[in-house]
Amino acid sequence: MKPTLQLTLSLAALATTASADLTTTIDPSSNRGTWEGWGTSLAWWAAAFGSRDDLADAFFTTKTTTLSGTSVPGLGLNIVRYNAGASSTTSYNGSSMAVSPKMIPSRQIEGYWTNWASASPSSSSWNWNADSAQRNMLWKARDRGANIFELFSNSPMWWMLNNHNPAGSDDGSSDNLQSWNYNQHAVYMATVAKYAADNWGFKFRSVNPFNEPTATWWNGKTGTQEGCHFEVKTQASVIGYLRSELNTRGLSGTIISASDESYYDQAVSTFNGLGATALGQVARINVHGYQYADGKRDTLYGLASGKGKKLWQSEYGEGDATGQRLASNLLLDMRWLRPTAWVYWQAVDGDGWGLVTGDNGAKSISGVTQKYFVLAQFARHIKPGMRILDGGSDYAVAAYDSANRKLVIVAVNWGSAQYLNFELGKFKTGGVDGAVVKRWTTQIGSGARYVAASDTKISGTKFWSKFEKNAVQTFEVEGVVL
Ligand SMILES: *[C@@H]1O[C@H](CO)[C@@H](O)[C@H](O)[C@H]1NC(C)=O
């Protein structure tokens, strides 16, 4: 399902060179859900940079901020995933955490429940001062308008694990959570959610007790980060405990999301294996995008929508700083997976993985990737509450803002430089003839970062714009009636 351009050059388009080389028709009768937003997971980068207002401004506002000498338009992310840590350095009753020899220190997240002596959050078994930097970034995001919060876990607390090692089990492919601690992991997550509701100034909308649970790379001997394998039947048990522990604490409105599998196909398999009871307790399917161009996105969408569940692309990342892979996989997601939210993994990281390039260990920022600006095209324009429409092709995404009668289209030109033509003739009113269509351009790789122009106009029921090869453009059309 890699994006392949259908180069259907019509004779009419060739005859009038000012017109388009490629046409897509936006379908106003389509409805791919109400957009919930764009986000990032906190975890490592926030634990390193939790005091940085400039990063918070860049990610969680839409104002212009300067980062490493580069002026950036804020992404306006409104979804924040907060990682309940698994690590603590204090011993209890002769036991202490085991650490993978390959563990990267900046990827150890301090957990709140430091020993098993007491489940009472006011007891000395709980350290609510832990992880202050990540929490600080959480609050900065909240103060800037982020309004959807998810609590997730990469691994249960070390002392709940067979080998006491939050990087994973000894072989990576077997469960690490001790069977007598299934409920304790649920108590941990529910207690953090309750403590946040009482003390942190917001409620988590969702809690996910797993991260890539089917993966077999969570290995205590070789792991570089917190992680934990869970068999599907173990997931089902923990989900049941979590539902009741949330309810007991007055959080019956806090939903469970699961299972944050790495691949679309694993998510399908887990969905089919959880069983009716546990599946009934999962209100939203979260999936990660690490299968990239492969995998049955549409099958997962069919399963989730068939059971009336929301579906999020809850984690995406790769090392391509150009933004090319982000753009192509995001287009695939919007066309086949149809999530109602899309969350990038680490907003700051090295090796092309960050939107902003930084070193979490050294706590230094060194630049802004072109990928940042590619994401800005989508995240600054397709906003929460908009209805996602069928963009009519594999290179365009469309969204409609009914309150403002505004149509947003984001399109990518993978081919040679050409005109892309957008046909709005199926709308009741496809914009006002002659009216300006505002547009923004980002060049994948390098070049234009986020350049605004007002030189495009509606002509009849369509408009067009010249795209360089690998250019992303966003259009905002006013006065559109579905
Ligand atoms: C402490 O460790 C001892 C020896 O392993 C064990 O018998 C006892 O139950 C433990 N106590 C607690 C509170 O875990």
C-alpha cells in the first residue's frame, strides 16, 4: 500500500497548461470521523527538557518560536501522552531494581510506587516527587491548551517483574509481570490517574497499561529502554483489573485504550484474541505505526469501527529527518487506518527521530528537522472538531470545519513538478468563484520550511497550484458548504 500516483493526465489538462496535471475530487458526503487532535508522547525528551518553555511553545502553541536560531511555527499539539515510569533506585526488604547493561540512562523513567509495602498513595511507598521534569512538561502543555491526556506504561514497576528488570524479561519473548502482580500493575496505573485528577489539574482521558506488548524485543539483557512483553491473555487479565481499579477510584469515565501494539497486523491479532470481556472494556484501539508502509491498516479500521471503538495512531516515529516517510505514512494512515488522532513519539530526539534534534542525555538541542515543518502542514491546519473527508486520492487529505465553513486540504506531490487540481464541484458550495485560497508550502528534504502564499484562487468549482517534486501544500478554502 505504498503511495503510487495515478498519473491520469487528461487531454483537457494538457491543452490548458495553466490547469492541472493531476486532479483529485473531494467527497463532501464522506465522513471519516471527527478529528480529536495531534500529539506527542512525553517520556524521555520531557524528562530531559521539562523546564524548556521554548520547546513547550513550539509543540503546544501555534505561535512563532525560535529554537536553535530557527524560527518555527508552533505545531499546536493538543494531545499529550504521559509515561508512568517503571524505575526507582530505592531497595526494599533486600530487593532492588535490576538494570540492563545496555540501558540508556535518559530512558529510565522514575516511577511513583517504589515498593510493595503499601498501596495507599499517602504512604511512604509512594514518591509523588518522582519524575518532576516529565510532569513539568505535562503542565506546560496543559497551560498552553493541550486538552487530551493519556497515561501509558512502558513497563510495570520493577518490583512487580519476574527479574526486577524494567527493560524486559530475560528472553524478551516471555511475560515479565509476575502473575500475582497483575492487579498491582492495574492499581499502579489507576492510582496515578486518580492522583492526577486530584492534584495535577486535569483528568487523564485514557489509560493504557501496555506498550508494544506482543513485541519480543523487550529484553532485560540487551534492552536500552523500559519495555515489557505481555501475552494477549495476560493483557486481558490486566485490562479487567484496571477497569475495576479505575471504577473503585471514581474514574469510571476514564477509558482504557489498548494495546499500543507496534504493528497494524499485531493489533488485529490482539483485537481478535482479547476475548469479549476485555475487548468490551477497551474503548479505544491504540496502534503504533512501526509497520510503516506495510500491514493491514484497513482491517484494523474495520474491526475497530465495527465494534464502535475509537482508533488512534498513538505512536509514530522513524529516523528520516527529511519528512518524506512521515508524509507518506501519514497519508496511508489517513486513507486506510482512519484514526481520529495522530501522535508522534519523541518530539525531541537524535538520529532523525526527533522533530527537533536533541540529545536527551546531554540535554542539548541542536536544530529543527524538515520533518517538523512537514508535520506543521497537517497539525496546524487539520484541527480538533473537524470532519475528516475522503481526499479523493492517495496524496491528499481533506477536513471540513463546519463552524467556519472552511475546507482544509493537505496534499503531497511525489511526482515531477506539476499542477495539482482540486475539484470541489460535489459540494453544495465549493467556495466562492474568484476567492483567494490561502496556501502554505513545505519542501520535503530541504528548502521551503513553511511558506505562506495567497496567489491561488477558486475558478468555477476548482482551484489548482503548482507543486515542486516532493512538496507538501496545505490549502484553506473559505465559504464551503457541504
Ligand atoms: C521480606 O523478605 C523475606 C525473605 O525473603 C520474606 O520472607 C518476607 O515475606 C519479605 N517481606 C515482605 C514485606 O516482602
